[in-house]
Amino acid sequence: MTFRTPATKPTRRRKRQSDVRRSVLFNIAFSVATVAAVALLGGVLFANWYSDHGAPIGSVNGVAISKDAVRDRAAVNLARYQRQVDYYGTMRNLGQITTTDYSGVTSPITSSEDPSSLYSEALTQLTEDLTLQQYASQQGISVSDADVDAQIVKDSTIPEMRYVKVIAVSPASTLPSSVPTAAQVTAAQTTAQGYLDSIKSGAKKWDDVAKVATANLPFGTSGMGELGLMSRDQSNLEQTLTDAIFGLAKANDMTTVIKGEDGVFRFATVTEIVATSVDNGWKDAVDSASSSDGYRSFARAEALKAAVKTAVESKLVTGSSTSRHVSEIYIASGFGQAGDGDEIKTKMMVFAPSHQPSGASALDPTTDQTWADAKTRADAAYAALQKDPTQFATLASDTTNNDDTNASSVPGGDYPWLPSSFFSGDPSSGAGLGMTNVATAIFAPDLKVGVMAPILEPTMGYVVVDFLGRRPSAAQRIADAQIALNTGSGFSDVAARYSEGPEAGSGGDLGWVARYQYSSDLEDAIFQAPIGGLSRMVQSGGGYYLFKVTEEATRVPDATQQAALKKAAFNTWLSNLTGAANVWTDSAGLTAITPASPSP
């Protein structure tokens, strides 16, 4: 017989203990789960925050630039721009500047306020700031709080502005050469001085002289006309002319005739002077738009840049360094590409039906009366030019008669050297003139120099052309110069024949050249060339370059070289410094954080 021990019936106390234990375990598990969930949620939130704010969007030599840093700098820049615009608006409302002046000074500012420009500029600035900070730290260069305060005062100061007008006279050259002779340079200087004297004596008015002078300038001449209201820092003119303009004692005074680095003679006047002023609300306005120290960080970076610039220029501009005496052959690449073939020099006028070239293609030249009227005007101009070809610039400058839509950019109808592809190219894309029939006519073999009978262009009107000459392409001309040098011709003779630089008349002599005086690609060619020998050919920017190095010396730059270094050395040095740094930027990340541009 098997005996079983009877099961012990749990007491009420044991059951209660089990329930408590189960409840405790459940609560612990729930708490752990809650903590884990909170931690997970916190991790997600932190990850999202970090992705949106703290994640690097760029770096310099391993030091990161955060997204928030870019946002802060963009906010500072926007506040600065808006405060400048507001201040100029107050000046306009008080009658200190005109509405036209206001538009002129604020237009370049407002164009920088688009978010894509703001954020791209902010990242570029921060990259440069960090590069300079690292350099300054290595060199023991620093700025004090007083330097930062001074920079803020400088920022809040609206500099003196002057309304500037410039008249320019460019020496003529005998085609196909682009280089004037010594006599032609002297003639241009005499003409410019005559213009200035006639205005000063009251014999002629400024605007009348400016109209005549402008009509006779070659295509692409810069630094002339009504340049509008500008400060010294905003001037794109050469330093010598800028200094002369801001050295004038009062409105309507005139500078002397000054020869520019491009060989053009200029003189200027100012018709209005707006005195320096201080925006007392500047700092508070900019501070309020960014984080607590966003603007001060910007000001510190600007002050440090100024300190580094002073230190660098003390070495490069006034210190002793290795220089080379250099001569140059320069040929402008113009509007053609290698392989485009010969280039043609012309003056042109367009006579369109109803004076509207854009509507010409919709009308039938054989039956439409407005086309017949355009032909009558073109024939009259052609007849007048057969009697006196020197009147071309005067006729072309008359916009009531000449319907060329390019008239404002080609005064006097004087077009630059152009290849056939540009004449016949699509004007809507900016890659040509759309003059297919003209191209066929002027590129005819053995065409003689002179005014041609009106040419029918169905897309615009009748075109009257003064054919001035034909020459090989820029790529062919630099190749011809190299061949001449390699077969024994002297450098100065080849420069006088082929070069288009302002020094061509003196054998291309540039004088002494130091490091950072030119862009890196040109500098490398110059300083890698053997003494007494030629550099490699360099295609850079707007042309082709060949250099000859005659000697090398360690020397302090003279006044001419110091002026050139003062203008270019620091920017070139900074570009090289930034280029040598290990810089990374997240272009996609920048696009992602950039706000959408406002609807027009």
C-alpha cells in the first residue's frame, strides 16, 4: 500500500508574499522598460538634435564647423546687410542721397541676402576664419578685447561716399596689332589732357566730352562713365586713381590725367560727397539677430584677419625677399576656344524693321514696309560712311538710328576680335550674335578692309559692317610666338610683335616680381623657369602667358613693386594658405540646412 503525503494548503500569508514579490518584479521590469524607452527616446532625440545642430558641416585640419555655427554666421551677416540697407534708406528719406543713389549702393547688398548666398558665404567665412586662427596661433598673433571693440566701431561706421564720373582715353593701335606705338600712347595722353583742359576752362561740358570719348573707346575698356556713389573700399578702380578721387577737396573738382596699368588714360570728378557717419544702433541691431556672442565672434575674426594681414604684409610688401626680373608675352584668349580659327575685327550697326530687332524674324523682308524702311536707313548710313568712314562711331552711338541691342556694351559699334563661331552662335544663350549671313560675308577669303554694303540678317535687320582686319586665333598666335622664340628671335622683338600686354612696347618688361605678386599658376611658372631662360606657357584666366627671367636677387621691393604687392599679396597668400589646409565641406548638408529662397 502506497501512502501519499497530503499537499500542504498554502496559507493566506504565503499567498500574499507571492503576490507582493510578483508585483515588485513587475514594477522593476516596468521601470527598466520605461527607463530603456526613455533612454531610447532620448537617444533618438539627441541623435536628431545632433544631426540638425551639432553635426559637422565642414572642418579645417580636423577642427569641425557645426551646422549651428553656420546658421549663426548667416544670421549675423543677414542682420548686417539689413541694417546697412535700413541706414541707407534713412539717408535717402532725409535727402542725403537720392533714390538712384540708394538703389546703387543697396543693390549689391540685397543680392547677398538670398539664403543660398548667405549660407554658402557663412561656411566660406568660417572656413577662412578657422584657417587664420590656426595660423595666428602658430605665429603668436592675437587680438585683444579692445581690438574687437574697435572692429565693431569700424563696422558701425558708414564711410564717406562720393558720386564718381570718369572719362577714359585708350591709345589707338594699328590693326592687326593690339599694341599701340609710343607715338599713339603720347597722342592718347594729349587727347585726354585736352579733354580735361577744355572742361576746366568751361569751353566744353563734362557730359558732352564723355559722350565723344566713350564712343571712341575699344570694347571692354573698364573704369569709365558714371560710376555712381561709392566708398573708397567699394572702388574697383586702380589704387592711384581711387586715391586721387578721394583726395579731391570738394565736389566738381577734377583729378589729373592718370595712366592706368592697362595703358588707358583716365581722369575723374566727383559731383557729390556724403560725409562719414556712425550708426549708433548698429551693434544692438546685429546682436539681437544672432546668438549672444555670434556678432562678437564675427568681429573677433575680422580683427584677427586684419592683424594677420598686417603681419604678412610687413614681410611680403616691405621686407626683403627673393625677386626675379621678368618679361612677359601675353595674348588674350578673347571669345574663342582653341581650334575656332581666325578672328575678325569689325564695327557694326543694325537697322531693324520698326527699330525692333527682336520682331524682325516674324516679318517678310521682301514684302514688309518696315523692312524697306530699315533698308533705306542702312543705305543712307552706308553712303555717308563711303564719304567719311571716320563717322562710324558717331553714327553707331546714335541709338535713335542704330538698333543694335549690344550698343550699350559696344560703344561706337566697335566689336572686339571674334571668331566665326561667335558671330553665328545663338544669342539667346549668350554664346553668339546670331549673325550667320554676316559671318559668311566677313570671313570670305581675301576680303579687303573697308565699309561693306548692308547685309540682310533675317533675324534682326540690315547690318552695316566696317571690316577692320583678320588675324589667327589666340591659340595660334601664342604658338607662333613660341616658334619665333625657339628659332632664335629675341624676346623683346617677339613681345613687341605678338604680346597684347601694356608692356609690349617696352619688350614686355614687367620689372621685378616677388612671391605672391601674381596668382599661383603664374608665380609657379616664373619661379620655376631657369635664370636667363623661358617659362612654360601658361593658360590662365583670360589669356596665354610666356615669361623670360633675366635675373634673380634678394631685395626690398621698390615703390612700384610695393604697390603691386599691396594690392595682391595678402589675398594670394591667404588663398595659398587655405588651399594647403585640409579642408572638408559637406555640400549636401549645406543645401539641406539652407532655407528656401523667398518667392519673388
